Amino acid sequence: MEALFSYGTLQQKQVQLDTFGRLLEGQSDTLLGYQVGEIEITDAKVIASSGKTHHPILKYTGNEQDEVTGTVFLISATELSQADTYEVDAYTRVSASLKSGNTCWIYAAAEKNND
């Protein structure tokens, strides 16, 4: 199983149903060294699923004082690929460590959007 940290729309029931075909169960955890920003979404399918034109996006700061709370979901490798498809090009999937000491995947701002 793959651990995926969600801090935004992947926590929404409709997004989970549209993306994975099921509701996910997860555990609360905290990501260190990131802050949450916001980006405009233009992908019609993503907007239809989330109901939002603006989504949160993680921006790396490297400052351990910066914390983002969210949920860790255990999903299959196939479901991780489905999450990759859901996320628009402004996001990139990277490995990160959580406050609990666990490692997970996160979707953070792609290099070009990390200004």
C-alpha cells in the first residue's frame, strides 16, 4: 500500500468517489516544512469533481515550524496513479516525512509554481 497525505480536495467525498471509485479512510497527521498557498484550476473535470475553481497547494519552505495538517490515506499503486491523473500540472508528487515519523507521498507545487 502507498501512503498519501491529503490536505485539500482529495479529502472530499465526491473527489474520492470520482478519482478512486470509493471513499477512503485515513489518519490525521501533520506535514512539516510546508505552507499552503492557493492556485486557480482551469481543468473542467477537476472543477466538476471538487466544485472549486481554486485549490490549496503546498509550497516548500524547509522551515520545521511551518506545519500543514491533513489526512494520510493508504491506497493501492493503481489508486496512486489515479490520484496523479486527478492532480493538474501545477502539482508534483514527492516523498515527504510527517510529524509522526512516517513517510508518505504528497502533492506539492511543481518547481515552476513554487515562487
